[in-house]
Amino acid sequence: MGITLTKTQKQRLRELGADASMDGKIFSSIQERDASFKTMEKELIEKEKQRLQNLLNHHRRPAICQIEEILINKLVEEGFVQVVTPIIITKGFLEKMSITAKHSLVDQVFWLNKNKCLRPMLAPNLYYLLKRLVRLWKKPIRIFEVGPCFRKDSKGSQHLNEFTMLNLVELGLPPESRLERLKELVSLLMGTVGINEYQLVSESSEVYGETMDVMTDDIELCSTAMGSHPLDDAWGIVDSWVGLGFGLERLVMVKQGYQNIQRAGRSLIYLDGVRLNI
């Protein structure tokens, strides 16, 4: 039986951006393994130092900020209006989204007090705005928001407690054109960030019921929904709509080939995906 890297060595190489293939490397002796580890570590450190230097000399903005910017510019170009809404929302807003005391998601919410919490999603605020804008603007109404959301999510390579969502909604289109428009918007935004290999997969959501997710390499990048929907009544919405919600950290994770989403998120340990203890 061959000798593999130790758990500590594997962890160190993952932190430096090594791909998963290094887990399967076999060595004939401990001496060979340790020498190989030192070589790989040195090469990865040099590569990561170069990435930091490129950030300083050229990019100046992390990948997640760049993706956010190009998505915003594309949506504005397509006639969507960006909105900015509060990060703190009320318990009543969640209840209108069916997240009551008995709902399984209520325990994942970061509560500030009995009545207020950090928003776990952008949808309640967008619903609130649509109810008012439908009286003021001609249809279709196209709005979107990009901002932080908070959820006590499962720890793992694809989950964060604090993450960035881009939610967009187009309200007031013919019911028979919803699916075609949904697919058009998915294609537009996935193409904008340069991810052209993806699948649309039907899923069941605890909030929206039957939805359609955008998947690549078994990673959910976007969840979509269409209305009229049972949730609409609580907000006074009567028109047909389509909505998309992208997780920006996951877009960066796939685009950059990261094995761990922590490299793409808000961090004091990583800077633009580069671990700083090098």
C-alpha cells in the first residue's frame, strides 16, 4: 500500500489553491512524500504571490467585485433598474414569504430581536417595491438588487453564512412567454460572466415550491421562479412575473475553479481567493 499526503499536508495545499487531484498522489516512502510536498507548497506559494501582485498592479478589484460590476452593467443595459433596500427586515416580511415560527428555515435566520432579523433573502423587499411601482410605472417592470444576505447555512465547501445575492424580477409579461423569457435571462447572464456550460434542473423549494435551478458541476448557481404564485396574494401582486436569484460567490467559485467557496467570500483570511498566510 502506497503512502499518501497527510491530512495536514492536504489541507495546506488546498489552502494554497491545489486542485483535488493531489489527494490521490501515491509515494513510495515518507521521505519522497515530504520532499514532494515541500516542492508543491513552494510552487503554489510562488503562484499565489504572483496573483496578489497582479491584483496590486492590474486588477485592483477582487473577482467577486468584477463579476458584480459586469452583471449590473448588463442588466442596466437591458432596461432593468437597480434598487437598494434595507439589510434589516421585519418578522412580518418573512411571514409573508411563508417563513413562520413552524417553518424549517426560521432557525437559519439571524435574529436581532423578536421582530427584526438580517435578511436571509432579497425577495421580501423586492415584493414590497413591486407593489408600489406597479402603480407608478408602465409594465413590464424590471428591477434588480445586489447585496448581502445572511443564513445559518450548513458548513461546507459550497455554503457561507454571509453571501452575496443578485435577484432580478420582471413583472407584467404575458403568462405564455414566461418560460421563454426565463431561459433568455439565464442565457444572457451566464454568458455575461463567461459560464456557458450549465443545465436547467427542476427542483422543489421550501419557499417557492416547484422551481428551476441553474446547475454546473453539481453546483447550484441560480434559482428561478415564475408567477403568478401563491405567495403573491400576501403582497398584492396580480401580474405574471419571472425571477432569478444568483449567488455571486458560487459564480466566482466556478469561474475561478475554486474547491472551496470561502476563497470567494468576504474574508480576513483570503484576498481575492489568495490565502494570506503564505
